[in-house]
Amino acid sequence: GSGDGQGQILQRFPEKDWEDNPFPQGIELFCQPSGWQLFPERNPPTFFVAVLTDINSERHYCACFTFWEAVESPQPQSHARNAEGEEEEEEASSPVQPAQLFAPKSLVLVSRLDHAEVFRNSLGLIYTIYVDGLSVSLENVIGNLLTCTIPITGGAQ
């Protein structure tokens, strides 16, 4: 049809809401402000930060890195009805190659801190691991990005 679609959350970390920082509902609407559409060509990746304000007037910085993945467009098929009125698929007289379309996929980081460059670098690293097909679990990468060691005063780390 028109190529318009609806965003869908495929994976999130953490998987369950934290009591003091719940998962923003409707976040997929912020990832693609113009709507989820298929395009005939691959667009370059984009990055932006939106600021969401919750009911308590607390700011949540929503960093969004969007890239484009190839998808096959559904091939239109014509349908005919047989004598009993049931639909029958007609085979195309010549094989038609389905047109390749590109769908947006977004990586989103939500934080109470305003550090756009750190967000861009972190999402860029996750993107690189994903597109290069590296055999590193995203759970470990995200855990390492979110973990830091703070040395004890006057002692070893």
C-alpha cells in the first residue's frame, strides 16, 4: 500500500521497568516523528535527541539513532474466483523481481542525563556491532557501557 507502518519495540534493556525510571510509553512514536515508512533507497543513518517530560516535570533525554535495513516488498498478486466463488491465485505470466525497499530501524537510549555525544557514541558502537555481525552479545555490550568502576578512596579499585 502506502508503505506507512507502525513502530514496534523488538528488544529493550532492562526488560522490566525500574520503579524510579519506568519505560516511556509510546517511545516508538518519537523515533520516527514523520511516521514509519518504507523507502526505495537506503537513507544515511540519523541521530537526534528528543526531551520527554514526565508527569513530575522530570526530563528524560531520548537519543535516537536510526538506520535503514533492506526488506522485500510484498509482490502484488491478482486473485480470480473459481466457479464456486472461492479465490484462486493466478501465477504471473513472467517472473517479476520484487522491488527492494528499506525500512527504518532505531536504537534508542533514554536517560535522565543530558550527554548527547556520549549517547551518539554508545548507539554508534551498538550499531557497528549489529551491522558487522560481530559475535558479541548485545546484553554484554550494553552492560559494559552502563557499568563503571569507582575506586575506593585510598584503596585499590
